[in-house]
Amino acid sequence: MNVATSKDYEVSVDKAAGLERSLTIRVPNVAIEREIAARLVKVGRTAKLKGFRPGKIPEKVVRQYYGGQVREEVLSDVVRTSYSRAIAEQKLNPAGGPRIEPLPDTASDTEHFSYRATFEVYPEVALRPLDNLEIEVPRVAIEDADVDAMIQKLRVQRATWHAVERPAAANDRAVVTFEGKIDGEAFQGGQGKDVTITVGAGQVLEGFDRALHGAAPGETKTASVAFPKDYPTQNLAGKTAEFQIQVQRVEEQVLPDIDDAFAASFGVSTGRVDDLASEVRANMQRELTERLKNETKTRAFDALIRANQLAVPRTLVEQEIQSLQADTMRQMGITDPSQAPGRERFQSLGERRVTVGLLVQELLKEHKIKLDPTRVERRVLELSAPYEKPGEAAQFYRSNRGMMAQVEATVLEDQVVDFLLERSKAKDKTLSFKEFMGA
């Protein structure tokens, strides 16, 4: 415990487990009462009470009507000013607001107003040498076969379905009506009418899907389906059901020809099929470039975290969790706080964000890394390029302080990543486009 005293207050500091600190502050009652009296005099000059002229209200009456309110205001100011002074004198760096607990008078001390302020402090960060960091940097090139595979996916997106009079095969669609029973009893969710299932696509449980292979239009199939032990519906988990499946029709997939009409349907500027592959490659490259940048950043920060184990303030983690919850609610269109996703799903990400933030701030300070305005402008132009009027979009970015703050934060992170790669044991790892994008 560290104790500091002065004529007008006394402070003791307790260091609890981890980053928590506790200040016990005692302020002489005589100073508080003097301030209360002074404020009541000011109140009395302007207060308006029925039966009294302004400025002529007796001190006893002023205290009776306004004493409680003035006392609360004075104590609030005493806590605020003494706490601020104490953390400055003790050279403490709180990571969040304090929890204030007024302490009861004791027999040994009736002359002071005492309270306890409990809070967490920022950890002391001492970065390990960067040249020991090991960062594996993915290197990926787009091959012609990758472009062909992407065009094939585009064909599947534009596929049509035609009814056929043959048994169903993999990738066909079966339109079915079914009823399932467990121990001879129907169960909720075990019935369906005119349900479309793509054979072999994993849309249904294995036993059900297996029964559809080779099933012909108009045929009735029996399927024994075992529900997994971890099945989400608890009353079905681990049980086996028998389904009667009526196959109403079978449809096969018909892919469109790769022609000018197909190219135009995907917005190829020239409308020519010859230019489709070029535009597909360009789009793939843009997506790949962004994904590579994000993955490299993740790996660089992972290496930084591994080398610098850090205790993080729970206060900051909780703020990150609440921010992540709010962002998820906005994305999902949820407005009812009771429907917010559970905080536990954001715990590890919140801890990671706080850890990265503290390490990056120390890195910026220690190595004097400054924001590069040229890179900021380049990023603004990149973000504006997809718009119909890029110049206007860029100007909108520049005039919006909130959006520019986000751009600057991203650029500064990119600069940190480049700095880490330059000074660490970075090594390239070649991956195929399919490997990397599928990861």
C-alpha cells in the first residue's frame, strides 16, 4: 500500500490482482462543510421562496430547503477533483471510469469524508524484438483454370431446371412430399409437401439423401434416418426416424451457353463473351488482393501477440464486446436488446482487439510511425473507384470526418503491418487460389 498525504486530503493506493487498483481517499469534513456553507450563501442570494424576498431568506431556511442538494453537489465535486488529482499524483493510467464506494464513518475517524475508487489501469507494454517474429505470408496467383472454374460457377448461378422422366442422380433436384415417424409416431417437423432437394448437396441428413439417389418420378421410397447425437432439436437428437418419401418429379440442371447474352447478363461492359474472362479475372484479383491484405494483417498481428503476452483490462474488453454486439444487431436488423446475440461469442475477438490495439499503440510510439497522407489519399481513391462518379465520392469521403477517421485507422494499421514484415522473419508460402480462398 502506498499512502500520500497533504493538508487537504489523504490517499492510499492498494494494488489488487492483475490490473486492478484501489484508491482510498479521505477529505477533511471541515473543508467540505466550508464549501457547502459558501455555496448556500450564493444560493440564498438568488433563491425564491414563498413568503421571503430574494436575498433575505434566513440561512437556516436556505439550509433546510437546499442543504441536501448542495451537499450532494459538493460531495460529487469533491470526489471528481480529488480522484483526478490522486491519479495524477500517483502516476496511474486508468483504463476506464472508477467504481466509487463511499466509506462509512469509523470510530477512529469521524473528521473525514472517505471513499474508495476501484478501477483498472493500462498494462505496461515492453515490446519484444521484432526480428524474432515469424510471419508466414501467403502468395497466391490466379491461373486460367481458376478463371474457368469461376465462369462455371457463374453458369450454375444462371442454370435452369427441366423435369425429366428418369431416376434422380447427383446434382439433380427432387421435388418430394414426405412424412417421418419415430417408433410409429409422427413428430413435429417430420412432414413436408412439395419440398425441393438437390440430390447429394448435403441439404438433408444422409439416410434421406441416400434414398433420393435413383428414385424415379412417381416412386415412393422408404428411408431410415439417424439423427446425430448433437442434433439441434433435442427431442430428435440420437433417435432414428422412418420416412415415407413420395417423389413427385425429378429435375435436371441445364447450364446456359457461354455467349454474348451470358456475358451481358453479368454486366460485361462490351457485352462480348471474349471480354468475359478478362472481367472475371479482374474481379477475382480485386477480391484476392483484399483477402491477401487482411490475411497478412491477421498473421502479422498473431505473431505480435504470440511474442508479447499481455494482460488486458476487462473494462476495455467489455467495451469491445458491446461494440461487436451492437454491430451484429445492426447487420441482422435487431432492435430489441433482449434479442442481442450472447456476449460469450464475442469474448475472444474482444480480447484480441484490445490486445492488438495496445500493442499497435506501443509500436507506433516506440518506433515513431506517423500516418502517411499519401497512402490515405490513395485509399480514398480506391474506395471511390467503384462509384458512378468517383470524384464526387472521393470528395464526400474527404468531407466526412467520421469516414476519414476510419480510413486513416485502416491505413495506419497497414503501415504497421508493412513495418512488421520489413523487420521480422517473414517468409512466403505459395498457395493455390482454391486453397487460399477456400480456407
